[in-house]
Amino acid sequence: MPNELQQQVNQLSARLEALTAEVYNNNFTSSQDFNKFTRFNTRLKVPIFAVAPTVAEIGELYANSTNGRLFVCTAANVWTLVGLQS
């Protein structure tokens, strides 16, 4: 019985290591990060609305046409002011 439990623990450990490696490789490769973020040399077109959209996904941006402020979606359907704008 103890040998069987140890085999199960070893299998689970191997699966966890494989899953961790897969997640790391898909999200944190250095060349991928540098290419995505440090060489951003294009214009970003931000949609302009008078009222915040009611449906949004995390990471979306919009500019308010009445006061010129920039907002980012920080949670599903939640808009947050970017920076310290007056």
C-alpha cells in the first residue's frame, strides 16, 4: 500500500512539473516578452465614447469624449481611470 501511494505521488508530481513547464513556456519566454513589449513602435487607436461601454474585457481602453480622460478595463465591465489625470 505505501509503495502504491508513493507511485501516485510521483505521478502527480511529474504531471505538475509538466504543467508548470508548459505554462511557463507559453507565457514567459524572454524573446517573446521583448518582442511584444519593448519594440512597440506603432500608433494605438483608442475608441472614444461619451459614456463608458457597459460590456468590456480586461485590457480594453477607451477615451471619454467629454473630459478627454483615458480609462482601462481592469475587471470584467469595470473601468478605471489611467494615471493621475486632472
